[in-house]
Amino acid sequence: MNKLIFVLTLILSSVCFLTIAQVNSFLPLHQALLKDTPIDDDLKELCDVIGGRVTGSDANEASVQWAIQKFEEAGLSTTLDPFQMPSLWLPKSTQLTFDKFPNFKAQVVSKYHSPVGNYKADLVSVGMGTPDEFAEQVGKLEGKFILVEMDLCLDIGGLFAEYAAATVVENEARKAGVKGIIFMSSRPKKLLYRFITSRAVDETLPQLVMAREDAKRCQRLLEEGNDLSLNLNIEASTGGQFESHNVIAEIKGSVYPDEVVVIGAHLDSWALGTGANDNGCNVSMMIDIARQMTRLGIKPKRTIRFALWNGEEQGYFGSWDYTKDHLSQLDKHIMAMSVDIGSGAITGFFTNGRQKMADATDKILATYPDTSQTFTSINVPIVGTDNFDFMLQGVGNLVANHLSASYGLNYHAASDTYDKVDIEQLKKNASIVAYVALGYANMDKSEVNWERQSRQEIQALFDEHKLEFTMRMFNVWQPWVDMQRGRK
């Protein structure tokens, strides 16, 4: 018994020693990331100088060159990673008038890939656009534009609720033969925003977001029996396939260089605002983590690859292409992390239905040097950012979970600007992300007890968590079913 106690004590002492060693070796990086680093100036350059970065725009390409320069100045091996976007759609203007109310200039924007052209039709209200409300107007909506009321969206939960509600409306609207859809803005004070529809690049139905106050005015006019015959003009630069670019930089592993830990954020944004919380702040974070690691001479056991993805807003096309280009190497991708929910405090990570990833992440975060921080893993799969195609390929993946802070209200909106970013919290988040990345990069071989999932295991994950509807919301279910996307 005494011998057993001695052995157990020795093992526990070794674990404690290793934990202390890991924390102590991280402390210089932790302290550096919290100090006055260039992360703030980088974010100002990206948002205020370059501005909104729609994939395919000149500003987007300028941001690619900017990112390459930043990584190279930090001393990292950096690659311009080209890929094909399926089609070009760059918004120019959306204008709407009413025949009988010429002085009513409703403020609207078109959703991504709404077909350009001039439209004339009557406007009809369908309330919240539920299936029951559509059923009440069977045969009366064909050839009409419909007005759909939306709940106020003030947090991240509201965003997913809005995406889900809009998908239901789209499905019912297509069955009813409507000519177009106008969604009431879910934000107050005439705030407008843009995102994709459930058909994304395959969209054929014009869809708009109208300023909340203007949409309510339309509702009142319709309730009072007024005829609202509208004239709509959508202008955009359109085209076929074109080349876009990810930016990939890496610190080569010192022991297992062929094993890879990916941490990334998407470089592109919409252009009503300047893409600050979505997702410029986390682009600047990736650059600063890389900068401080190389400055301090940190040598992780595994390769840490920093990825700035493009084409995320249109359907994660850059990260999808990466998984295709690195297909033969994905068995040795230990973990892929996406950071894409603004600058609110990181409270833990979505571990995307992989319990062993949850356990490993919890074990790493249990030794995080700031003991005032507490973290919770949420082991459910989420769809909506650049972890997705790693999940489709069976690679263990994480998404940082943040407090909403100002993210939900300003999501994809004209108000997503530099001044909404919490710089001090962003620095704290950088430390957390760096700690998790190093934890996975330095993990002992024996602790990496998960493998790349098979297609059958991935499908079982989707079935268990009923992800079909969510994947359809983002137009990624059918490509998975048809084996155009994901593991064969």
C-alpha cells in the first residue's frame, strides 16, 4: 500500500509540476498580450483606413495585402492562399418608392445576391410570416411583395432566431409565389444590416431589410386600407467566378511539425459598417498573438497555423477551400478554432459535439493563469462560421463563445465600427485564445485521444443534434448530402 501511495504521489507531483511549468512558460506571453501592443492600431487601420471588406471588393483585396505585411513584419512564414468564389455580388444601391406616397422615402438595403433590376408590385403585410399567417392569405400573395415583421434583436440568441424565422418566411413565400420579401429591421433607430439568404449565392428572389420605423409606417398605412404600390431598383456589380484569397501564416512545430493546430478569424465583412466586431477585432487578435509569440521566441511542439479566412460571410468559402487543399493532411490537424463573435468576454468554447475535445479544452483552461476567470464548454455543434468545414471533415474543432456585449445589436450593421470594440477585453481574449492554442500544440501524444471522424460519425452528430434545418438556413445542407462538401 505504501508503495502504491508513493507511486500515486509521484504521478500527481509530476502532473502538478507540468501544469506549473506550462503556466510559468506562458506568463510572459500572457503579460505581453495584455500590455500596450499594436492590436489597437492594427484594428484602426483595418476598419478606419481600409473599411468594409466585402469579398471581391478592392477593400477586401487591400486587407489581404495588409494582413500579409503584418504577419511578415512579425517574422512568420506567410502564404497567399487563392481560392475560387462562385459568383460576384457587390452592392451599389437599393431604392424604393411608393406611387401614392411620393414623399415617403423608405430606407432599405438588399440582402446578399438579391437579383438586380427594377420591380413594381403591391405590398402586402403577412404579420410575422408564420405558416398560419401565410395560410390565411392563400391565393392572395402571388406576384406581390410581402412585408414581414421581425422581433427586436439585441443579442446573439436573437440573431439565430432571426435567421431561423427568415428561413421559414422564405420557404412559405416561395410556395406562395411572391415577387419579393421585405423584412422589417430587427434593430431600432433606422439601423440597417445585410446578410445572406437561405439560398445564398443561388438566390433568385429579391429580399430587402427596411428600417424598422419605416416598416411600421407601412404597416399602419396598410392597416388603414391604403394601397402601397412600390417601385424598387436594386443595383449591384455582378459576375461569375472570381479569385479571392485567404492569408495563412505559421509557427513551425519544434517536435511534431507535421501536426497542426489552426486558429483563425475571417477577414471579410459587409460594408455598411467597417467590420469591426465582425470580425476585424479577431483578425487583429490573430496577428497580435502571432507577433508576440515570435517576439518571445515561443516554440510550440506542433505547428500553429494562423488563418485569416475570406468569403466567410457568403458561406465559409475560404475555409472550405482550405480543407479541400489540405485533404491529405487533415488526419494530422489536431484542432481547428474559429474566433468570430466580437470582443465580448470569452466565457468558454463550443466544442461541437466532441466530448473528448470538451474534456481536453476544460483541462487546458483549468490551469489558465488568471484564476478570476471561469470557463464553460458547450458541447453542441454550431453552424455559422469557419469551424464548419473542419467539422464536415471530422476534424476536432472549437468556436470561442463570448458574452454578446455590443455584438448582437451591431451585427452586420452600419454601426459595426471601431468604437464598438472593447479593446481591453480583446487583449484578455487574445490571452485566452493563445493559451488554448498552446495547450493543444504542446499536448502530450498520449493525451490526444480523439481521431478524425468518419462520414457516418459526422452524420450521426447532425442527426443527434437535428442540424438539418440550421444547415439549410445557411445553404450548406444539400452540398453535404450530395457529397460536394465534407468527408466522403
